[in-house]
Amino acid sequence: MNSILSKEPVKRAEKSIKEFDSNLSVIVLEQTARTANDAATALGCKVGAIVKSLLFKAGENFVLCLVSGDKRCSLSKLKKILNEKDVSMANPEDVKRVTGYTIGGVSPTGHLIKTKIYIDENLKNFRSIFAAAGHPNAVFEIDFENLRELTSGTTKEITE
């Protein structure tokens, strides 16, 4: 169990979370939280309370979308917001290079390269939300306002 907390990406996520609020902590799950459904099952919460951190490539830039676990990110809405024709999911190599995390454990914070962040307004519907902390078995709990502050993200309607 403790070996997860000693992994570099988890330490990086934890450092970023702790610097923001020392009361926040990384929760290590016995089961994987690789998908939103897995995470909700492991935490005993609604799937919508799980934050999916999805990296998109928009032209030459990247944008991270924090999406409610029961929603899908809308490419057409993203294209409109970014005023960019060419928007697609980032490939695993880019995800690793930009965020420093691998898919399934991408945290909304502690990235290697600073990226623009959009937050799905549906996440406001939950008192507590859970986001990945650098590993598929590591998450942290936070509320919507603090997630917005932690990530300096902009709330947008980005789901379909």
C-alpha cells in the first residue's frame, strides 16, 4: 500500500494538494480507480462525483478538461470555446509529457507543463468530489470551489 504513496507522480500530486490545503490528503484505494465507475465503486459515491482529468490537443496547444465521471466531454463545445478546428484526445505519450502522469492516474494538479484547465460545471452538483492523485489507486477528496482554486481552472459547459 505505502509503495503507491512513494511513487514520484503521487508525491508530486500530493505536494501540490498539500501546498494548497494541508488538510487535503491522498487516499490509497485497495481497488483500482482507473475508470470513473471503478472509482465510484471503490469510494461508495456517485459516478458523477468522480473527476475525470482528460487532456486534449488543440492545434499546437493542450487543454485539460476536468469532467464529471458520468458525463462525456464534448469535442464540438471544446472547439467552439477554443476557437480551434483541430481538437482531439491527447495520445498517452503527450499526456505523460505534459502532465507527468499516465492515463488512469492523471491528477488535476501538479503538472510538468502548465496547461489551460476547464472545469465541467456539472461537478458543482456534488458536495464532495474525488480526483486522481497520480496513480490509478490514488485519489483525493475536495469540493468544487477548492478544485477551482487549486487548479486555477475556468468553469465551462464542456459536456454533451
